[in-house]
Amino acid sequence: MTQPPEQAPVGVIHNIGYRGYSGPRLGRQAVTRALFTHSLRGIFGLGRSGRSKVLPMGMFAIMCLPALVLAVVTVVGSNQGVITRPPLAYTSYAMVTQAVIAIFLAAQAPQAVSLDVRYATLPLYFSRPLERTDYVAAKYAALSTALFILLSVPIVIMYTGTLLAELPVAEYSSDALAALAGAVVYALVLAGLGLLIASVTARRGFGVAAIITVLALSYTLTSAMQGLFGHGQDNMTAAGWLGLLSPMTLVDGVQVWAFDAQSSTITGPPGTTGGIVFCLVTLAVIAGSYRLLLARYRRVRL
Amino acid sequence: MSVIATNELTKRYPGVTALDRLTVEVQPGVVGLVGANGAGKSTLIKILLGLTEATSGRCAVLGIDTATDGWRVREQVGYMPEHDCLPADVSATEFVVHMARMSGLPADAARERTADTLRHVGLYEERYRSIGGYSTGMKQRVKLAQALVHDPRLVLLDEPTNGLDPSGRDEMLELIRRIHTDFGISVLVTSHLLGELERICDHVVIIDAGVLLRSSATTEFTQASQQLTLEVTSGTDEVARALADASLQVRHDGSVLVVELAGDETYDLVRDAVARAGTGLVRLQPRRHRIADVFEGEADHDPAT
């Protein structure tokens, strides 16, 4: 029974002493999953200050807005009989909105890894059950998932518009699936490159600038040279091969060859050989950036 | 069972031998690890956590081999690094909950343990504020909390009193002592201030340049030589002569006398000598042999007895 009031005055916090923990201790897999969830939430600013939410949430909204407009246009246009197909191929959406994706990646890849380096929190992770490989896997998975969400939600919005407009379901369902598969490849490639650049620097600003530069510069140069070779010299084969040189055009090439999508650049990869090479290079970029990340964290001094 | 056992543990970096065939065994309790900067303290802790591989030799923590089962060791051990390691933009609660989950605790248990642990280290309302605004003392408490939150069987504390003011230092030492006495968790604590370790440790391990100098119970250090410090108002020389006549070993140490304690009768002899000299007794207390004396003696390779 409770003590009489005079012995237990109101407002006194009783020290109940130390209590041990005898509950379950989950293994490496559960810890890795917890780190994945924590990182994914962190990338969208959840569980962090309001200021950290502004940029990722804003970019997400900007990403969805054009898709929403296109969906409405599809529905209205189709009802009035002016539109017989979606105004933009689902697989081209990433290419069209690549500036938004680049800003999101540039801001949030350093958020996912640089902070642990800058605040020297890494030793606290690595003195716990998870291994360095688990850390890399969780961070890579988190950023890839975040990018996939960013890329796939607009596709789903546009697809919904197409369905509401009662355009041929079968044809556009396979298009939407192809675009979602393409979004997976985009997410893996961009997350790998973004994390790799961000993991090298403890300074968030450097990471942001480096990622923006790499993405924007490589795309600008590639598309300029493709134009030069393709239209200027009428050499579409060379223009096709040049697509290997920037992450965006590389994945677009994979979509063109593997998913039969319409190219968002002036020309897709040349022939079957070109298609296979684009796929292999994409796999190499994903595997390579993962391997380099592992090497980076194996070397890290604690 | 020994908490830590190393056998011929050696770690060589290019050009430097951080640990040189270190063989030491540590029993449950509060154990101090003493050594100058670069003596190999942090290297030893990293090997104990399985963060660094030893060049040769074996090492077991809680009976688990650190080289082969590193993650099983890390599940049962807490680590408080010497350097700053806290993100500035999250609150102490959020941070410690996350760290608890990283130790394998389920979400509910992590929250519950975080609330408990932060209270035990003395963080109350401020735990909801961002860590960036904390004082050094509060940050040290958060660092300690994240090391304790998963109820480990052993915590490794690297220089926990670094950067604290004298009162903060005392509170931290008191807390470290309680980790063992109240929480039942064994502690390995490093410091370069020997006086601190003397106060809280059951056992002290001294290493220098990666070599074990000495490993023994604190009582052995402090009771190695039993002496009394005696201070009188006047007639110090007279008292000293009287004590020497009573066949006690007496020497001057500044204005006080240091008397060898031969047995309980020594106290009576001192009392009588002071009374006969007709002077006032200001101070009579056991003079403890400081670890520092032993350490300095050993470091000069001049075996202190």
C-alpha cells in the first residue's frame, strides 16, 4: 500500500535505484534495420529540427507538383478528347526533374553520412554490435530508398491520372512498371555516387557543392557533346556512346534498352552491344561505389 | 572470472610499438588504467572493443575472444571515448535512444532505459534540449549515459574527467564509483591523474610505452608504507628527539614530522612525547603512500619497495 502522505510528500521523486536490463538484445540485422530506419527518417528531416525538414520536404513537394499538374491535364484533356496518351513518358520524368533530384541528393547525402564524421560519432557506432559493413549497407539502403520515394511517388501520381482518364490500362501499366524499375536504378546509382562523395568530407558544404557539380557538370557536358556529335556531325552512334559519361544519361540508356523506353536524350545506346554495355557500366557504378564506401569505412580512423 | 585478460598482446604501427607483449588480467570492480599520453591506453581500449586488430597475442573480454567474436563483446560492453562525439543538433534523449537501439535494444526498452540512465547520470529537464547548447559537464554525462544505456557488464571510460572543473570532477568520480557499487557494472577507467584513480579504483594497472609496469590492488599501493604525519604548535625538534629516543624512525618533512608506524603503541608514544614536550598537537594522521610515488619510482625503473 502507499505510504501515508506525511512520509511521502508531494513532489518528491523517489530514487528507485538502478534497474538492470534483462530483456532481449537484438542482433546485427535488427541493429542494421534500426539504423536504416533512423537514417531514412533523418534524410527527410523527421526526428530532427524543423529547419532540417524544409529542404527535403520542399524538394519532395516540388517533385510531385508537376506530376500532379500532368495528371490533371491528362484527365481533363482526355475527357475533352484532346489527349489520347499521357503528355510525358513516365520514364522521362527523372530526366526532366533532374535539377530537383540533384539538389535533394546534394543536400541529403551529406546529411546521411557527413554528420557522423563531423561530430566524431562513428566510434560510438563501431563500438556497438554492428560492423562497418552493416553501417555502409544501412546508409546506402536508406539513401537509395529515399531517392526511390522521391522518384516513384510522381510516377504513381501520373499513372493514377492516366487511369482516371481511362486511357488503355495494360499499355500504361507496363510503362509505369518500367518507370518504377528505372527509378530503382536511378536511386541506386545516384545514392552510390552521392554517398561516396559525401563520405570523403566532414564538411557538409563541400559535400553539397561537390555533388551538385558532379551531377550538373557531367550532364551538361554530356548532352552538349551528344548534340555536337549527333546533330552537328550526324554521328548518332558516337552520340549514343557519350551517354555513358553522366549518371543521368547512363541510367536513361538502361531504361531505353532494357525497358524499351523512349530516350530522353537525343539518342539511346547504340544497338544491342550498346545496351549491354550501358547495363554493365551501371552495375559497375553501383557495385563500385558500394565497394569504395566499404573501403572508405574500413580505413576510417577512430 | 576475469573481466579482461590479455596474453602477450602486441600492437605495432609503422614505426611505433603501441603495445609490447602486454599480459594483464583484470577482475570485476573499478580498475584504473594509468599511463602517460602515448603509453598505449587508447590502443588497448580499441583492441578490447575489437575495433583494431592486435599484431600478435590474444585478448579476451568477459571470456569472449575480441578478435573472433568482436560484436559479441561490443554487445556487453559500453564505451565512452575521450574526445567529443555528440551531434549538436539532436536532444540528449533522442541521441541516447538511438544509441540504445544501435546496441540492439527494442524501441520500447530503448526509450525506457534512456529515461532511467539519463536520470542516473544526473540529466533532468535539459535532456530535451539540443546537445549543442550543453556545458562540458553535461556533455560528459551524455557520453557516459550512452555507454551505460544498454546495461553492459563492463564499461570502458577513456579520460572521463577531461575538461571538468574540480566539482564536476568529483561528481563524475562519484558517479563512476556508483557504476560498480550500485549498478553492478565493472569499470575500466583511464586517467593521467593518479590521485583520482586512487580514490575510486579497486585495482590499478600502470603501463608505459606499451609495457606493463605494475598491476595490483589499490590497497597495495597505498599501504605499501605506513607513516604518520605529525604537526605540533612548537618544539618540533624536541618532539622529534623524544620520538627518536623511543626508537621510532622520524624524519622532517618541511614543518611536519613523518613517523614510521610500528604498531598501535606508536600512537601512545607520540601522544606521550607531545605531552611531555608541553606543546600543542595540531595534526596526527596516517600519511598515505601515494600511487604517484610508486608510479614515478617505477617509471624511472627504480623499484619502489
